[in-house]
Amino acid sequence: MKEKVAIIGVGHTEFGELWDRSWVDLVEEAGLKALEDANIKKNDINKFFLGNMSLGMFGGQEHTASKVFSEIFNSSPGNQVLGRRIEGACSSGGLALEASFNDVLAGAHQGEDRVIMAGGFEKMTDKPTDEATKILSAASDMGKELGFTFPALYGMLKDRYLEETDAEEEDFDYIAVKSHKNASLNKRAQYSFEVSHDKVKKSFKVANPTKLLNSSGIADGAAALIMTTERKAKKLDADYILLEDVRGVNDSIALFERDDILTLVSTKKAAELVYESTGFGPGDIDIAELHDCFSIAEALALEDLGFYPKREAWRWIRKSLSDCEDKQAPVPYKLPNGDELFVNTSGGLKAKGHPVGATGIAQAVEVTEQLRGNAGDRQVEGARIGITHNVGGSGGTAVVSLLRKP
Amino acid sequence: MKEKVAIIGVGHTEFGELWDRSWVDLVEEAGLKALEDANIKKNDINKFFLGNMSLGMFGGQEHTASKVFSEIFNSSPGNQVLGRRIEGACSSGGLALEASFNDVLAGAHQGEDRVIMAGGFEKMTDKPTDEATKILSAASDMGKELGFTFPALYGMLKDRYLEETDAEEEDFDYIAVKSHKNASLNKRAQYSFEVSHDKVKKSFKVANPTKLLNSSGIADGAAALIMTTERKAKKLDADYILLEDVRGVNDSIALFERDDILTLVSTKKAAELVYESTGFGPGDIDIAELHDCFSIAEALALEDLGFYPKREAWRWIRKSLSDCEDKQAPVPYKLPNGDELFVNTSGGLKAKGHPVGATGIAQAVEVTEQLRGNAGDRQVEGARIGITHNVGGSGGTAVVSLLRKP
């Protein structure tokens, strides 16, 4: 019989400039919180997968899993665990989620109820911002050599979008207003304050037309979750959420290799795979944590995930969010069929923060909390189905997952 | 029904100082060779896992999988594949093998016959040797800060072994003589020449008592293999080898945290898990590719994997190899029960070379070729069962796999 995968616990550090804490401190905090939330012990964990883009370049350490073993698991005698780091740039967390999901299923095939910790982290602020930006550019095609940065790459996408549609630059600025508004209800958020549309509009150009307040920042943080078979979750009497499927797809690393740079084929295909395997579609989804590293990225994701027709998201952004300054958070998008969709209730990468390797896991933490009904002030009432969408580079990798309240 | 995992194709580049080739060239060569060997197309691959320790620090590139997609898979329209990099220091390749194995089983659980490429690579010689040694020390606990290098860490293990037993330093030198002898029959080896015991003994001390000819070198190289379900392998009419199980276990990253530094608990536990799940034990094994980054490491592995009692390997090394200069390669070890065990027929890390992220996969390539009977001049007649043993750091991670001729 086909076993399902259940998320039974989540943990999440504050995101921000955490200069007084090491990367191990952050992983430990997120991991122990997840264990406590799941009400299990260190020795119950069989494996852990850590999404992380570049501890090598940010912190000069490799062999991450063994270090984590020393600091977290080794205190518990008799421990027998296998960890590893998973790298796929900013989608490292999503790939760790995908790997953990598959490992639970592999165990089920062998008659084992494995308990897996899926984590993600990045410690970026120990480097000056210009150096951190250069390290991040290692996720692009020869970014360091050619001098491309991600604000510039996503600026090119925005430029093209403005060229091909009737969208105005300020349409995208509403996205940032909405995200900051949501983040104001999230204590873990890096930027938990509201911003006005005027402020976003007048913020300085980082890489024209990408403005500062269209961009996620440089951050430190970690997130973790515990998953196992549904069978085991029931045995543990856990308040679990089903991870119905996780799929990822690659695309070319460079934009110039793509037929249409306004379509992230990786996102589109990954979503199609998830919709096909789960039987759910965009119309069934209540909440979504999307990869909004820049405002244009959220617009493109809304299209590529099937919520809006291609090159039409800007109309719905305008329709949904142009008066959001005066609304109560979390602020939803209006869908063509009249339904509402809550996107990035956490504040998203923009305002909750984007410690890159942590993001894919942090997204799943937010969706899990929303579906369990313990998202506090930003709770979406009656949310039953949610997705996460995590992108590496400018779409060279995308991972989509679908979670459901059982 | 429990599905088994089959290896249906292998690919392996030359190992060495390959200054005229990029890391992508190497991955491409190994990957295409594996596809050709398996007689399948790029579009047949569902996922790929790339073991690599530190392309970030060695080559300034992250998001490895997307770059590989661009260079290898993208030329094939309709391609839909998901790749990622797996990091666990020098056990990155073994962890990629483990991840691939589990992914095939996860697919089997969902009714999919996934075809997975497990690869590994490292491009180390673009950095000067002292810098490469520093990058490698990032796999230890604060190695860069404290000035520890791996020749020094393994030197401490050798020192302790010499202190606790009646072994002589030159006993370990026979291991290098044997490995070079085996490598002389391997065209892909970095050091495919024989060395005399006298030469090893007189080679200069890198970090006393670790001598140059006790040590693996700095190398470039890549290896890849294709695996799928046994059901699919039969459908493809492939000349396949069964990957019976792959297990890994972590230990502390630092030696001072261990009860007995002469026991690699990670190796011991991983082997026990594999022996238990497969029903095979040390007495059933014909060939083994062991992690001999330094000569002492091979001695300890022979004990921890259960071939010799603890602190007794040196006697059997002396008994088996002291006259190996005059013997025909491959030269076997004598086991206490009178059987023979062929270890590192490829030349091992010492003489075949150790591009760190490639090693775990390269070991499985050698065992697969031996079990298929196409290992050429170094073929072990009648080999039916083999293991691989891949270590990260000084034992912070160990991965053991068992392969069997069906």
C-alpha cells in the first residue's frame, strides 16, 4: 500500500542580521524547536538533510553534517544518524525538502518508518553586503566573472515584462507593500514593519528597474521540520499535515539560453508534476509561499504556477493590492474565478527574509502552521491546501510542494 | 513487492592533473560514458545527484546542477530532469550513491521506475597545492583556523596505532606498494606506476609519521553511474549489477570527541547496517574499494569493516603484502579463515587518485566493472560480491554499500 508522508513538527529561528550567533547555533535552535514541536527525541531521527547554498564561501566550513552531528546529536548516546548538505543555490532548502520526502518513501518501501529532519540555513551577514552579493552571484552562469548580480538579472526580467505588457513599474511595488504588511504580523520576520507604496516607489534603484524595496535582503536564519510516514504520525498521535508531493525541475542556468525569459519553465513543469500526481490544481489552493526574491519574481510565479494567464498577473496585482495599505493583513489576491489566494502570509522572501538555504524549508514551516491553524495573527481561516515554491538562481532550479490538512 | 536497485551503466574519466579541462568537461565525459554504457538517452534520466565537496571554494561556482543541466541535458528537447549537489566532504560521492539508491526505491513505492544518474567530481588542481590543502581542511573542525591538515590528522591516528600495537611504521608502507601495483593496471589512474617498499619508506614526511607515499594526492576527475529498478533493468535487457544496500552514519567531526580514535564508529555502524540488511558478512565479500586516503586509513578500515580484529590488521598486512613487490597484481589480502580479499584493485585513493567528491562513485564503478567481469587486466576472477567504503573527513561520515552479481 502506498504510504503518505506527514510533517509532524516545525522549527524556525528569527531571520535577520544575527551577528552574535553562529550558523551552528541557528541550525541547533531550529532543529531542537522542531523536535520539541514533534514531541520526539534526537535519537528518533534517522537522517537529516540540510539545504545550504555556500557555507564554504560564507563561512569556510564544509562537511556541515558532521559538524551538526557533533554539536547537536552527539550529546545523545547511542545515536545513529546520517546527515548531508544539499546544494542547489537558493533552492537548496526546497531540494532538502524533496530529498527528505523521497527518503521517507524509500524507507516505506523497505518496511521502515523513517523519521527525517529536513533543515535549511544560511549565515550571510558575516560578510560585507558587496561580498555576499558576489557569493550569491556564484549561483548564476559565470556571474562572478561577468559581473552579473541577481538584482540585475531579475531587473532584466522586469524590463522585459514592462516591454511586453501594459504593466507599469509601480504595479510590482504593491507586492512589496503587501509582503511587508504580512510580515508586520510575523515576529520571526527580518523586516517586520509596513512600507507605503510611495516609499517602495521612491526607494533607490539597486539595478534599474530593480529597486531596493523590490528586493529581499541579506539575512541569517535556519528552519527545520520533521517528517515521517503517515502511519508513524498516527502512532505518535501527532498533529500532522500531509506533504502530498514535492517535485523539482531544472532549467538552463543562463537567461540567454531560454526561449521565453518571462516563463520559468522549471516552475511551470514542477507545478504541473505536482498537480498531476496529487489531483489538485491552482483552483484548490488556499495559501502559497512563493519565491519572491524580487517583486517581479512573485508576479512571474503567480503566472507559471497557473493562478493567472501568462503576462496577465499585473492586472490582478493591481486589482487585488492597489488599496492594500488600508486593509487588514494578511491581504489576499483575487483570482479570476472570484476566489481568494493568500500569498506569502509569512512576509515572503522580501520581508520575512531570505537566508537562501533556509527559504525552501521556512516556506513549508509557514504552510504547515497555517494548515494546522496556529499561524497566530496572520492565520488564514479555513486553509486546507497550500503550496510552496522555491527557486534556485533565476529559475535554473524550481521545487514545488503541495501540503494538505488531513 | 520489494523492488531491488540495479546499476546499469558506468562512466569514469582519467584521474589526474587535468589542467586543460573544466569541471563541466569532466562531469560531461563521465555522464555521457555512463549513458552510453547503459545504452540509454539523456531524456531517460529523471534525476541526477552530484557528489562534490567544494566547487564553491575550488572554482567559485554554486548551483552546480543547473550548470550541468545547461551543458549536458539542455541540448535534448523535452528534457525534464532534477539535479542537485550533495556535500559531505570526501564522502560526497558515497552520499550521492546513497541518495540515488533511496530515490529509486522512493519511485518504486510510488509505482515509478525512475532512472537516476549518480555522479561525483572534484576539480582541485586549478588551485596551488597548499591552497587546495587548506580548502580540504574545511572538512575538519576548524581546520583552517587551527592549522590542522588531513595528513596531520591521519598522522595522529597512525601515531596512536604505533603506540598501542607492535606494528612497525613500515608495515603501512606495504599498503602503498600494493595500491600502486594495482594502479599500474588501471589506465584511468593518476599514479599508474609501481613503487618499491624502499621508496615509500624513504619518501619525505608530509606530517610525521605520514609520508608523501602514504598519502593520496590532489586530483581532478569525475565518475558517474546509472541506476534504476531491477524490473526496469530487465526490461532494458541490461547487463546489470544489484546495489543491495547503501548505508551511512555520522560521527563527531573532531577526533578529541571520540572514545577511541582508532575506531571509526561511522564505518563500523554503516557496515553493520549493510551486513544486517543484506544478510551478507565480511566472509562473503570478494572485493572491496576502501577509503585509503592515507595508508593508516586502509588498515583501520579493514578492522572496522570486520575483516580483521581491532588492532590486528598490521599482522595481516605484513603477512599478505610483505612480498607483494614480486607478485602479479592485483595482490590480495589473506583473511584469518584462509580466504583472499582483493582491496582497491583500482589502485585506491592512493594511486588511482582522490578527486574527493568523485571517490564514492568511482569506487562503485570499479566494483561494478569487477562484478560484470570487464575490469580488464586487473579482473578478479569469479568476483560475485563487493563493497565500497567512503569516508568524509577523519570519519565524521562513512558510507558503505554492497553490490552483488545477480
